[in-house]
Amino acid sequence: AQSVAQPEDQVNVAEGNPLTVKCTYSVSGNPYLFWYVQYPNRGLQFLLKYITGDNLVKGSYGFEAEFNKSQTSFHLKKPSALVSDSALYFCAVRDNDMRFGAGTRLTVKP
Amino acid sequence: EAGVAQSPRYKIIEKRQSVAFWCNPISGHATLYWYQQILGQGPKLLIQFQNNGVVDDSQLPKDRFSAERLKGVDSTLKIQPAKLEDSAVYLCASSSSGVYGYTFGSGTRLTVV
């Protein structure tokens, strides 16, 4: 069965600095990988996905993610963090259904 | 395009009471999902519908949880009787065919006291 792991419960960065939120996956076959963001009292919002093609995927709000097959990773990145990026981020892998990681809380400080 | 609608937004009930949540997916989306998100955890799939048929309900606690999707559009998730550990956000999502992301509703926050 497919699964994802987010090794960091919390990531803190200063505004303007680059950010990385880590995700590793386990899946048999081709991985279909996703990142979602959740703001307080809101549902999950889709950020980006990797299905096939270029390993660097660009998504909403300036986020991007790098698919690394050899390391089975799909880390979320942004070159310059904003305070408004502070939220809960979930990595997910889809096979028959979507399986989510436990989430990483990103805090961007001014 | 209208999003996934869920109601109510919040619900507080006493243990052993029953509760029902409603979801209206994006028009034309054949697949509908119910997820349970306990505080501090990622969403966990409860049940997946394809049109009005159940595809996967392996993680649904069937002794107390039930769900239906009559006519393959709206869906209702019911808990009867509720336990304290059912306190969570219940998220509904829908998707079209193919490998796409899901569109989630805002969720229903259930507190069982």
C-alpha cells in the first residue's frame, strides 16, 4: 500500500528566506504525488502535483516541488517565504485513493 | 466553478448521540470521498464512492458510521452513537476521472463532549 512520511512536525523560517518542507513516499508502481495546504478552519487546498515529466513541478503561490526517484522524495520548496505562507502542509500519494502524511506546520516569522 | 459544499460547519453533541453531515460535490465529479482529520494528524480516508457505489470502506467503523450517496450526487455521513474519540474534522472531497488532485470542502468540525 502507498504511504508518505513527513519527517518534520514543524518548520520555522524567516520571511524572505527559502523554505523546504520534506516528504518521502513509498509506492509500488508510478507515484502520483501531491502537496496540499490547510489554513486554520479551512479545507485542504491543492498546491501542485507530480504525475510524470519534469522532476521540478511548479504550483500555486510560488511553490514548487522536486521529485527525486532515487531518494523517493518530493520536497516542497519556495525561494522566498512570506508570513502568509504560515499554514499546515500535507504531502499525499495517490493510488486507488489519496493517502496523506501527518502534516508539517510551517511558521514564517517577520 | 462552485466548490465542494459541506454542512454544517460546526457541530457539538454529547457522547452516544447521533449526528449527520452532508456533502455536495463539484458537479460532474463521479468520485466522492469522506475523510476524518483528527487534530494534529493527516486526513484519513473513511469511504470512497464512485457514482452511487462504494469503492472502499475498509477504514469506516461500520458499527457506528454509515454513509450513502443516493443518486450519485450528494452524500451523507452519519455517526450513531458518537464517541469522544470521534471528535475531528470531517472532510468531503470529490474528483473527476483520471489522476488529478481532489477538491476538498471546508469540512465539518465535530466536537463530542
